[in-house]
Amino acid sequence: MTDEPADPDEDTQMRDDTVPDGPEENIVHFNPWRDFNDAAPQVDVFGDEPDPEQIAQFMQVVFGYCDGLIPVRSFIDKGQGIDGRPHNIWLKADRAAPEKMATFATWASRQGAAVYVIPGTVAASGQAKAAEILQMQNVVVDLDTGDIAAKRAHLERHLGAPTMVVESGGVTPEGQRKAHVWWMLTEPAEGEDIARVCRLRGDIAAKVGGDMHFRSAHQPIRVAGSVYYKNSLKTQVRIVELNAAHERDLDEFIEAVADMLPAPGVSLQPEFTHPDKPAMDDVLVTPVREGAQDDWSRFEGASAAIGHFIRMVHEGRMTKDEGWEGICGYNAAMLRPQWPVERLKRESERLWDRHVEKYGPPLIRLDSGPPGPQEMPAFTLGALLDDQSPMPEDIIAPRVLTPGGLLVLGGAPKVGKSDLLISWLVYMAAGVSFLGFTPPRALRIFYLQAEIQYHYLRERLKQIALPPEVLAAARDTFVATPKLKMLLDNEGSVRVARAVQTAFPEAPPDILCVDPIRNLFDGGPDGGGENDNTAMMFFLKERVEVLRDHVDPDCGVILVHHTKKLSKQQVKDDPFLALSGASALRGFYTSGLILHRPDEQAPERKLEIELRNGPALPAKLIDKVDGQWVELNPMNERLVRKEVGAKHDAERNRKRDVILDLLFEEATSGQLYTTMQFAEAFENQSGLGSKYTIRERLSVLATKGHVKFLRDGSAFGYPKVRSRFGYLCVDGMRFRPEERVDPETGEVFEDADPVLPSHYKCPNSGVCMDVENPAVWVYPETAADDDLGSLTPRSEA
């Protein structure tokens, strides 16, 4: 942050004077009841004053969810011609914090001092180092150079509207106001997540040309609502945009930042932040720690070291293996903590491609892939019309996956995408039809997956309910990998090709499945993300197609991909717009499948199908029944006013449960009812409505077998009725139970006479019929599909 007078990469010395364990600093502990300046304050009546309302808004966004102490600091801004001592306080992050901060800002304003906070909390007074930060609930970027407006627009376009934008008071040479852009997290980051937040702040700053000092957790920042003094300019640090309800999930925000392209004119080529670039010998032997605690950052050091070894390999002074060993050795010895191997590989490949682009091919070139066809095939219209040869056999009929075709299966997280895919692939490996998708024979399938570790993969395969005959037929034709920690780059493609050849040495596989794209995606030399059309086309052409050509040109490929969040109406209008990533993906595949839930409250999923090589297929309504995927009859799906209909269904189920519970409870208290008497007794009670509504519900329940009848109630002190039916009975109904003690054992048990039906309503004719066995409660077959899951069996109540 350019507004700070101290070196932001050093731990800010914010310590309480009461700590006697070091030399006396030029710092005093703030006390609002005493004035540090003996002279009368000189108030600029024309200048801005602290705004308690903005301070309160700032404190809520930056510390509203945090616990602990807030490190606060004030000091004299440069260019005023006066000197003063810095003053530090630690405020408890509670409801009183905004008021205390406003008091401190007012006092600092009288002294001509600016007010800063570290946007995180610590455990005790005197603490303010990066390692002492306990909680942070925001991601912030400081825009202090260049076209501030364009940078803000770039951030909002890729990351969404921020929670808060603060004009810090400074002005760029071009006349634009410097700004702090804040995104509030859904919960405070703690522990290792604080390092993730700091890395995220650095990544955002690198991509838009912001202040890189905010890679450090202890970097201070101006308080909105306080006063900016610098170079004889006095103005208020103002909140210019506030969206208090906008909060971001940390993991989702990290993905969004990873997908964000650099702003126009911003280069990600590393530059050392200190004025004199260090010698390479110094870089290779100097440890560098996380959080910009040293003369150069881990990114700068790693990039410089990787670049050194790349030059050695490029010039032929090292082999590829020796260069990689050197890079790994630097990573292990000098980076504290080390970079993950995946990141080391990505950075090495990115810098290698840039080096080759700038200096030409290396002295020793490795084969990058198989040669392409020498001649471009072309056919006349007559040749195409005259060709009567049979069509190639579908890998999965009807035209869902064709030879050399590419199928993309998309779905939101947790919608059951992987479960459906595994079941589908096992069925195909067994040569058995699945949900109407038919293989010509038992297919050889290689499942390249990068999500589930080995033990959990075998557990999931055992948990999926598959027929024994299907499992037996697919034992040797379905091959899966455990979770892979690799990219599908040049080296990764070679590894996969070797694994496929080892798994199927006699004949190549029919299907190669990659699950998911995101975990194996390689965007090429420019390192683009999934939202970049160029990077997506590079991945599909240079990675997926090249790998398939290595394995078998006629092999079908299935790619599994995530979907982005769209409204239900958008998914209904065009479900394939939900596929995450660039539009290039949709224009490239031959078949697309989208799995989604039309109603989040219902278990059914809809499988949308889009084909390039065949006639359109209707969407399939599917669900898991007894652990197996089945296709449902779409005629049973409500098409009009679904939400209203679902509410009416739920209300009818509620009334059913209330009526059955009332009959059961009334019998335990010694009350039996006929249909009319029950309707009149409980009219407008428990939300049952009028007596006519209750009678209609009872009639329906009798038809479905939930309610039956007893003609003769003399056993319970009730007369025999002459009505069409009789007293109402429910399953497990007991009349006035009493507790009794066994005289021999002393055991207490409940003794009650069961109320057993003598008649029931025929579900077909509606006539009253005799019950064959009163002790066995039988439901008619027409009620077999009725929703009984919410009912407690009366015999167990």
C-alpha cells in the first residue's frame, strides 16, 4: 500500500508500552482521557472530519464476524511539515468497537494523524505480526496506480460486485482516486486459511496491477470514515460503494480468481520488488519464507531459479531430468514452505514455453506427439451420395457416443454425477443396456478420474447397488485410476497412454473417460483457465485429441465437467448454457448430457441430451430406487404450476397425518368416533378445515386403506351402529391402555385392548366389505405408491 510510511514487508511494530521486555519505542499507548499535545489543537474548519457512520459500516464489513483484538495505529502522514509519535491501541472486536474507533479517529484528526487497522484480529495487546493474526474475514486489493476505474470494472466483471469500495484519499498522477476494494467472506478465515487469503490477495493484485504488499497478513490499511492527511491535502477516506449483503465463499472465490484473466496491460512475468535485482548465485542459496518476509518473495525466488535451470536445459548444458532435479532441489531447500509439485510443474512448463517462444527451439528437442496426417481428405458430393457402405457401429447407441466422438457430461456438485457415471460405465463394460443407452457388446473402459482416492473409490464401488451379473461381467473390462495429482500436459498424456496400454495390452479401450476436466486441465503455454476459449481449445485439441490418437483414433472420449449456477428458468430454456468454462467446449463435443434437479426438494433428476451425430433424444427423468438408477415415466411428472401443486400435496399429507394421529390418541383416552361425529368434533381444529373437508379426507383415507371401520363397539362400551360403515379405526389402535404390574416378576407393562376393524371400504366399488383377518392390516394395491414414509406404524407407536 503506497499510503503507508513504513516498509510494509516488515512486521509492523505495534506494541503496548506496558510490555517491559525491550528497548523503549517511540510509541505510546492511547488513552482517550488524556491529550498528548500540550498546545491547543488547530482545527481546519473547512476540512473533512471523521464520519462515525462510515466508520461503523467499515468495522462491520472488516470485523463483524471476528473475535479477538483489532490492532489500530495512527501516525502523522507525510508532507504536513509536522512530526509526531505513532500511537497504537488494541480494540476488542465487539459491538462497542465502532464507537471506540470513532473516538480514536476524532482524537487522531485533531493531531493531524491518519488511522490504520490490520484487517484481522489477534489474541493479545502488543501483537501485530503476520504470524499472530488469528482471524480475517475479507479479501482486499489496493488499487493505487494506473487506470483505477478500468481495474475496478475488470474486477467486477470477473469476480462480481464487491462488498465495499473505499476511496483512500490519494490521487494518481492521472487524476484518478485510489481505492480499496473489499470482498467479505461468509465466515472468518483461521489457521491455514489465513495464508490462503493472503495468497489470494496477492494473486488479485498481480492480475490487476494492485499493491502486492497485501500478500502479508499484517499489512495495515486506512480506516474508512477517518481523515487522510498527506502533502498538505486533507480529505475524508470515503466509502463510495457498499453492498453489505454480498458475501463470498472462500473456496469458490479462489476458483473465480484462478479463472480471472489479467487486466489489459498487466503482465504476470515476475519482477523483484527491491530496486536491485539480486544475482542468481544469491537467489539459489538464500532461503525465502511465505508472506514476503524476506528481500524477495517465494514466487520471485522460485521463478528466477526455474528460469535459470530452464536456460541450462535449453542451451544443452543440462538434460531435462537434471534440470528438473535442480528445480526440485531449490524448492526443497530454499522455499519455506515448499511449493506443491503440481504448482512447480505448471510454473516450469509456463516459463519453458515462454523461453522457447522468445529464443527458439532448444538444442535437444523431445518428440511432442504423433505426426498429423500428411494429406487433408476431401470428397465430392457425388462420392458422398454414392457411398453405400454400412454406418459405423455406435459405441453407445443411439448415437450417444460414436467412434472418435466426444461426450461431455455436466452437472452441479453433489447432484449424483459421479455415481451415475460409474454405474453407467460398469453397465457398458458388462455389455448391458442402461437407462436406454445400449452398447453393442462388453466395452473396454479406462476411467481416468482425479477426485476420489483409492480406498474411497473401492468403497463407493461396493456401495453402488449393481446387479451381481453386471459386476461379474465387468470385472476385467472396467479399469479405473485412483485420484491423480497431475495435469494432462505433455508428460501427463504420456503417463496416461502408458497406463492405458498396460491395462489393455491386447486391444485398445473403447471408451476413455476423464473425470473431471477441472482437476486435469492444462490451458497451454499462456496458462489460461477453463473460461478462456483459446485455453479450452488448446486442451481439447492438443491434449484430449492427441491422447486419443495415441490410444486409438476410434476410441470414444467422455469428459466430466461442472456446471455453473443458473436460475431454474435459464436451465429450462437452454440447459447446456450451464456448462462451466468457455463456449468452445459446446461447439466441440459430439454429444452433451446435463444432469440437474428440476426441483431441489424432490429426488428426481433430469438428464438433458444434445446430439450432433444423430436425431434429438428426449430428456430422461431418472432417480435412484433401491440403490439403482432407473428411468421414470415422464407422464407422471406435473407440468403446470408445479410449486403450487407440491404445496397442495404437502397439505393433504399433513391433514392425513393429523387425522390418523387424532384417531389413535382419542382411542387411548377412551373415545371412538363415526365419520360424521369425528368431522363435527374436530371442525376447524389443527388446521383440518370444515366438517365437509374432514369427511372428504376420511373418505379418501378409507379408500386408500389408512382408515377402516368397526361396526360393533360393545366391547368398548359403545353401541352397535346401523350406519353404512361404523366406528373409525387406524392401524395399531388401542383402547384406553393401562399400566399393570406382573405380581411374580414385578415387571411393569402396558395392557390395552386392541381396536380391530370388522369392515373396510372397497377401493374399487366403495361398498362396505368384511375384513377377513382383523389382526392383519392390509393396504389395497392402489395405495402401494402412496406416501407412507412420514407415517409411524401404529403398532410401534
